[in-house]
Amino acid sequence: MQDKIKEILHSSISVKEAILADEAILTRIELSVDLMVSAFLNHRKVLFCGNGGSAADAQHLAAEFSGRFYYDRDPLDAEALHVNSSYLTAVANDYSYDEVYSRLIKAKGSEGDILVALSTSGNSSNIIKAMKSAGELGMKIIGFTGETGGKMRDYSDILLNVPSKDTPRIQESHITLGHIICELVEARLFPR
């Protein structure tokens, strides 16, 4: 069993090493930080969406901004769009699950806001619809996906496509990249 544990850990490490060696993705991480810093300085908000584990990651990262990351500071306007279960189940029932995020983007989003969309495949139809709605409103879109970017590639202003096709390794890397962004945004906005 320890050999299997080591194999999984090596697999996770190798994906992060591939990110570390990829200057293009490192540059896109920097651009994501710059975009978020600018949005927050201009009193804009960051909205997050995802499904399943990606929804959990969306909620986790939104909380890092609205709560705190490393140290006490003013809260930042960030929200995961799936946390209102009454809304989510009503819209899924009355319209379709494909509409749950796009309708909320229309209600909460404004030009200059940012949508962070997470999908390991890059092909989740409700995420694509949310991205389309965000784009129509003049929001900027950061897509977190797996290797190919899927359909989200076409709707992302910045695409953080993790170089893997393995869902758990992609999700682990999404939270790592998200934490890097949170740390750098916090440090830029609230220097110590």
C-alpha cells in the first residue's frame, strides 16, 4: 500500500513541477493577481462557480478573500455562487441546472467584476453559460481547468489550465494556484 501512496504523491508533485516549469502559466497566474488587485481597488467583486469538488474549491477560495488568508485585514468582496441552496434548487427545478449560475451572474455581476470559473474538464454547461453571461456584462473571466481547457478556453480572459487529465490532480493544483493568487493579492492590497 505504501508504494501506491508514494505513486499518488509523486503524481501530484509531477503536475506541480510541470506548472513550475511552464513560464506561460506562471505569467497567467501573475496576470490573474493583477486583475484581481485592480478589481478590488476599484470596489469590484469576485464571484466564483464550480460543480462538486470545484464548488468546494470555489467556496474555499472565496472565503480566503472575504475572510482572511494569512493575516487580519479588511474583507474583500468575494462570493461562491452556489451557497444559497434554496435558490440553487429552485432555479434547477424551475428552469434547469444549466441556468443556476448564469441567472445569478445576471443578478449580481457588473462590468469590472471578475468571474472565477472552475471545471476540471472545462466543459460543464452551467459554467459555460455563466461565463457567457459574465462576458455579456463586461466582467473579466478567469478559468481554472485541466490540460485542454475544454470549451472554457474560448470564454476565459485568463486560462489557468493545469497540465493534467486526472481530476484529483487537477483539483489539487487548482487549490494550490488559488492559494498562490490569494496570498499575492492579499500582500499587494494589504502590505505589512
